[in-house]
Amino acid sequence: MKNENNIVPILKIQNLKKSFGDNHVLNGFSMNLYEAENLVLMGKSGSGKSVMIKCLVGLMQPDSGSIEIMGKDITKLTQKEMNNIRTEIGFLFQGSALYDSMTVRENLEFPLRKFPEYVSKSEALVIEALESVGLKSAIDLMPEELSGGMKRRVALARAIILRPKIIIYDEPTTGLDPITAKEIIQLMKGIQLKFKTSSLIITHDVDCARVISDRMILLIDGINYIEGTFKELLNSKDKKVQEFFK
């Protein structure tokens, strides 16, 4: 496990709080993500995972607390500065979220449009990203021509096309059959090794967590209730922790 006493985290969340009226979703959530680490975050539905992600990417303002990405507190950045930070974050959406009216090529080119320095080499970037997920041959297909697993691969290629330092995976194996889910998990591991990305993986899939995680955090009662390796959490005697592994 990483030792936060001597390694500077690439992502640091401290005492994050967010409420909606009387509904206190995040009650002082804190976590660190380190360079080239696969960190799994698990929590029950409604536990605050989605709220935390929205705060993390600047789509929602927390009530208090700080979020530092590569040493910069994003709660204090201008919109332009936040847009620059977002180029360092890849996102694999739950359900893939491909644009149905665009080809695979056009889906991957879409994130490049805002950056002239990338547009000029978009063809090479698209091909490299698709090769990384084993789908170069699908470059001119439409999403409707792809299987669920292929869509997830294309979405993963889109997430890495700007070569981000951090990738956020939102339920990467949801809706996939067990064999395809294992293939996606192996791809995630391969991408982490190839690009040295730091990955935050939000999942309910215990098998995914077992295979992919270097470390795990359980979000319970709006806080970082417990963290450790998969084996450490699996062997916990805490009843709240045991519920995740039944």
C-alpha cells in the first residue's frame, strides 16, 4: 500500500462536505490517489459516490472541503484553469455514453476539438487509442453496430485519447457478461501499465475490485469509513464492511 507520509498524492480530497437540505450526503469525505495507482471506491447506492465525482470534475461545488489535483485546489480555480485541469482527467461513463449519430472515429475526435494542438494529429491519436483497446478495425462503424463490450472499449479509447494522468471509471463492468467484464478489467490494467495512469474506479463489482485494486475505500455514512487492500477489507470483522462482500 502507498505510504502517504512520503509520497505526494496526484489527487487529494480533504474533509469534503455536501448537503441537499437536510440530506447530508458527504460528511467530511477524504481520500488520496497516488501516481500509477488503481484505487477502487465502493459504496451503496445513494452513498454519495456520484456527488463526489461531480465535485471532483467541477460540475458541482462542495459546501466545504478541498480537492487538489496535481497540487491545485480546484475549488479555487477559474473556469479556464479548470478546463485545463480537465484535460488531465479521462472519464469512462457508466453505459459508455457514445454519441449515436457519430462514427467511432468521430466519437474519439470529439474531445480533441477544443485543442488545436491535438486536432492536427487527431488521426494518429485515434488510431493509437483504438489499438490500445484492440478495436482499430471498428474505426468507421456506428455505435449501433457495436456489441456492449465493443462500446465499452470505444468509450475507454475516448477516455485515454488525451493521455490523461487520471482516469475515472464509473461502474466499468456494469451490464456486461462475466467474460466481457474480465476482458475490460484486463484492458484497464493494461492501460494503467502502458500509460502509468492513476485510476479511480467506482464499482459495485466485487470481482472487479479484487482483480484491479491496489487499494480500496468504502464510502459509508458520507465518509471514508475504511481503506486498505482488498484482502484486508475482505477479512474485516466490521459488519458494515462485511456487507460489501456477501
